[in-house]
Amino acid sequence: MLDQMKISVALTPKLLREPQSHAIAVVDVLRATSSLVAMFDSGLLRAIIADNLRDARNLALRNFSLLCGEVKAMPLPGFDYGNSPSEFAGLSLKGKSAVLWTTNGTKAIAAASPSPAVAVAALTNRRAAAARVLDEAAKRGLDIAVVCAGLDRGTVFGLEDSVSAGAIVEAVHEADSAVVMTDSAWEAMHLWRWYRGDAMRAFRQSVHGRALLAMGFERDLAHAAQVDVSDAVPMLTVEDGVKTLRVHDRRQKRAVASS
């Protein structure tokens, strides 16, 4: 008898075990993964993930790409854009390339990169991301892991990511109840359900959410709190040795029906 597919949640990237045996959904809801989904919804062709600030600047120059990101929530001098999903949602990025470097989110994507299937997940694309990791896990004989970016360069638990991970777990569970729920998956899903789907309340109670509100980023929190409004699922590839995100099939219908 074949082992059943399992789903787990890593509350920080360092808690991810054996990425090569998992299809992974990475979530940094405030704000990197929400920004990436918004960028692709605005027509972005590709996003290049940088490992550090110097690489980000060099990659942007070499690849004729926009330079985007933040340090301590704020864009740096010389950057084209910061890390604001509400700003990206209002732009036209059709056919453009962007390099992204952020304090937590891009590090989490890099930590997941040994996996054969890495999806960028947020609340905005929750069901679409759940459908994609389910499909990839089934095709490749993998388990599923949802990886939270966390805080302080991925070393500390973040409430907002854990709640959002629970929302993604819920979508997987509703799509295929045969997927075995680990303790971490149950924990995250119950946390999401405790908030009764009110992501904004969770954001306002989180350390990072309160910090962003104090800096004037309420529109970003409101954008990131939207659930199931996008079908874009950026997937990680490696192109010429560079970690690259693309959305290959924008027209594919969601495999997970809305509840």
C-alpha cells in the first residue's frame, strides 16, 4: 500500500525538513508573497529572487529588470518600487521583469528552493495555490509543506503567516480530505478558523501588522487580507542559475471549488 500524502506547516523556514520530498507553498503574507501575486496579476513576465542586496542590484542591471524590495519595510534608494501589494495592483507591468529582495519573504523562497515544486502563496491566491501544490504533489509523489516566512529574517514565529498558512491548509483539506493532516497542519487550520476568516483582525493583532500600520501601510494590509481573488500562482524555476518565478498558465481554472 502506498503511503498517503501528508500536509505540514513549517512556522519558520528553519523548521522545514527535507524540502526535496515536498511540494511547497511559501507564504509571507505581509508582504512579499502578496506583492508577487499582485505583480503577476498586473502582467509581470518574471520575478527574479535575489539572495542579498548586492545581488539584487547586479541582477536588475544584467537582466534589464525593475529593482523592487525593502529593508525594514521601506524601499532603498535607487529601487524602482518597494514591497507594496496595493501599489503593484495599480501598476501595468505587462511584459516586464523585476528583481525582488526583501527582509523575510525572498529568504523563505530560497530556503524552499531544493523542492521540485515551489509555489508562491498568499491569501489572495489561496485556493489557486492550494490546487497547484496538490497537483504537483500528486504528479511527483510528494508530500505538501506550507512554509511561513516569519520575522527577523525567518528566525521568529509570525502570527500573520501562521494564520494564512492555516487558510491554505484549509483549502487543501477541503479539496482532498484524504490528505493526511499533521499536527502542525491542524494547528494552523484551527488558528485560521478561530479568526473566522477575518484576516485583517489577525493582521492588526500581529507584531508585524501593527508595525506596518504605524508606518502608514494600511492599504497593503487591506489588500493582503483579501481571500481567493487571484488565480495567479507564481512557480519557482532556475534559469541560468538564477531563481526565477513565472506564472505559466494564467487561464487554468481553479481545481479547488470555492466553498
